[in-house]
Amino acid sequence: MERQPEEAVMVDVTDEAAPAGAKLRADAFAPAATFQLNGLGVDAAAGESKRWLASLEKSIRAIVSIRLLSVRAFDGNGASFSVATGFVVDMARGIILTNRHVVTPGPVVADAIFLNKEEVDLVPIYRDPVHDFGFFRFDPKKVKFLELHEIPLRPEAAKIGVEIRVVGNDAGEKLSILPGILAKLDRDAPSYGSGTYNDFNTFYFAAASSTSGGSSGSPVLNIDGCAIALNAGGAKKAASSFYLPLDRVVRALARIQQGQPVPRGTLQTIFRHTAFDEVRRLGLSAETEAVVRQRFPQETGMLVVDQVIQGGPAHDQLRTGDVLIQFAGQYETAFLSIEKFLDSHVGDTLEAQFRRGNDMYTASLRVQDLHSITPDRYLEVGGGIVHALSYQQARNASLPVGGVYLAQAGHMFMKAHLAQPCIITAVAGQPTPTLDDFARVMAALPNGFRTVLRYFMIRDRHRVRTAFIMTDRLWFPMQMSTRNDQDGLWYAKPYLQEAETANGKELAIVETANSNPTFAPAPLSFPGGSAVGKKTLLSLVM
């Protein structure tokens, strides 16, 4: 919708109470407004414009257009090509900040284009398991004809009413400058869909800057040329844009610059910030509310448990609707303070106090390593791709993390009429609760072996289905690819199964199929070649 022009109004005002020389005149048709304050002439509009111009001239040298090729399906995303934005935050080390959904958790090939159209290769070095930020690295020596600039990160400068500029590759235009004014600092994290990546356990900022595809990873700049937030997404049918706060980004960048890992802790619990009126309906007492309001005068609500992941540290203790009162002995109402504690106490046990209806109770919770439930490897088998079910997808599907997630069906599974995404639960009568179990069973099946696979669709989780698969080792050898976080590259090697033995005898999967229908190794064509046999084969494996 186009913005309609306002009516022009001419006003002539003389304030008798104003100091001498301070005469205000507002004329809608005057070329510019010049204010005389105590005899000092200040051209406010021109001065502010010059400041913006000076800061943008420096900042655009740090902003790059990113071309990204995802070469494998991984964690809900297929192989694809896309464009985005990033900006240099450490020009000495060649570190570029962008969104997590740009870096992606899977293998990618990426390059960056600077303002003068110089191109450099990018290597992903970090992607946050939950929040929408990540880092690429490039070789600064490869940029020979541009004076590099780095944009400082100032999360504390984000305030309601601050004028901003979102600079980036909006709609693939290489460089766009979109103005706006920060309107909200406590918006819920945006939802991008039920089967893809979503951020949670954090607030987002919001402004009407009309960003679109390609501007992901753009810096949200203030008039001083500092990044106060990171552009992440926007509404399709409105001008609203959503920005990630930079508090945890600053911490992660500092540890990467020091060559240290970035610890991340989790309770596998999703909290929701809820207004006091609703929290009272969940059982919050007036006395507790008074204490919280006194400690946090600017607070508008409290944290409520929104979802607890099955099998997580809090699965048997927390329920949806529990109101968080105290966390590690302190009253807490903000995501940031809780995350700071979790990230610095991985492996420890903490106590948290909750309100459930009319009852108060204390839960003892172990802080889990968030990186341990974020997949960093995948198995290629029969042209398909499988990996462990991630925390992100487990949240979307309300499933325990770690199951065998089919990211891409490929030749072998597609012939068996499997569709991604689904969870594989058993092969040849052998349960496959983890990726290692699945790889072990599949590696023991010879080429051309036919057997039963059990699975369920994520959208239909309560109905276990069966499929008849035939292994293919000729055209699609098994290989396991693992990410190396030191250099950001993925390394693939053939998957070799060591034979299991018992009492000196080798155990074969095909001999212990638990009465499931199994068939001896067979060629890709049906033996005998009869018409009935061919139709039977088609009904089983096509």
C-alpha cells in the first residue's frame, strides 16, 4: 500500500514567552527549517543528513552480497542457491557476520561480493544452534583494491525511537538503503514455518523498514555507523521487519577472536514471555507479582513454559503453562539473563522455582550442551541423506532429539515410496534409534538385498509405516560426512562396518532379521523374467 501524502498546512507562530531571538516559524512550503536557539544557528536537518552520509560512506565498504550454494539437503532445507547479505566485523581476521539461516547447518559453498565488485570465497566458521546468527571467514589479503572497514557492534544503543538504516542486498539489488525507526524491542521471535528453522527463547526488535528477500544478514545501523541489530526477516504483506539483538553475537565473536569454542547450554525447554494479566490467570499470586514489579519496574510480564522437548533435562519435571519465578536463586523475567547463566554452566545442575496453578515447586535441572544435540554429520546411502534429528526439528515435531531423520529420499528410498521428512525407526528388524545404529545395520546389508524398513512421517507421527527397500551399493556407495569446526569444511569418507562377533563367529544382520521378510542378495533385475514376477517386483520396489 502506498503512503498517502498529508495535507500541507501553513502555520506562523510567535511565542511571546520565548527568549529574545528565538522565533519559531513552521512553513510547509519553505525549502528547509533552520532553528535559532539562543542566538546560535543550527541547521538540524542538514547536520543530521551529513552525519548519515559520512557513516554510510564508511559502512558500505564493510557490507557484502553473499551468494550461497547449499550442496546437500540438511535439517529441513533442500539443496538450493540463494543470495543474502553480510558485513565485516573483524577485518584483520576476515570475519563476516550474517544470519544463521544464511550460513546454514549443512555443507555450503559461498562467496562474497564487496562494494567494488571484488569477490572472495567464504568459509562458514560458526552457526548458532538456536539464534539466527553465524559467521563466515574470508582471506583479507584477497581484497586488493578496496580499503576494508569493519562495523562495530553496539547492542546497548538499541532504543525505541532510534532512527536506523538497513543496508544490504535487498531483493538481490546488491546495495539498498532502507530507513526506519525502531518501534519495538520485545517482539516475539518470528515464525518462518512448521518444518523449517525458527528462532526462540529471545526477543526481537521491530521496525517498518520493508525489507525483503536478500536482505537477510544486513546490519541495522544507527547514525554513528554502528550495528545495533541484525536484520533477520520480515512480514510478507506488511512493512514490518524483524531484527535480532546483538548481545549474544558480541559474546560469540569475542570467543572466536580468541580462538576459543563458544559454549551453549540448554534445558530443551522453550519459554514464552507472557503479560502479567495472563500470568495471573495461570496462578501467579499478587504477592509474587508485587515483588517482581518492584525488582523490575519496566517489566511487562514473566516467562512461562511454552514447550518441553521429550527426553530432555526438563521432560519429567516441567509442563506447559508453568510460570518461572526464580532461576538459580534469582528472580528472572528476561531471556538474556537465563541464557547467560546456561551458557556459563554447561554440565552443571541448577534449581528453578515455578508456579503451577496454586502450587509452588522447585525443579532440579541439568544444563545440557546445546552443541551435542545439533547434528554435524550426515550419511549418504542409496542416493539419500540421513542425519540425527536436530533440536530445531525436534521442537517443530514435538519429538525427542537424535532419531534418524531422512532429509532427502534419493534413489533407494524414493523407489520404496518414502518421502522426506520422515523418521526411520527400524531396518531389517533391527531398531535404529540413532544414526550410528542405522549406519551399522545398513552397512551390513549386501548390495541388492531386499528387506523391510519401518518409519513414520513427521506430520503423521502416530502411524508407523512399512516400506520394502532394496540396497544399492553399485551406484550409491555409503559415505559419512563430518563437519570440521576448525576449518569449516566437511570431510567425507566411505562408511566401513566392522563385523560384530560372538563366540568367535561373525554375526550377520541378514541372519537375525527377527522373522521380517528378507531376501538373499539379488541382481537389479528379477530372476526368471516372468510377467508375474516383473509385476510383483514393480509393486514392491518402484
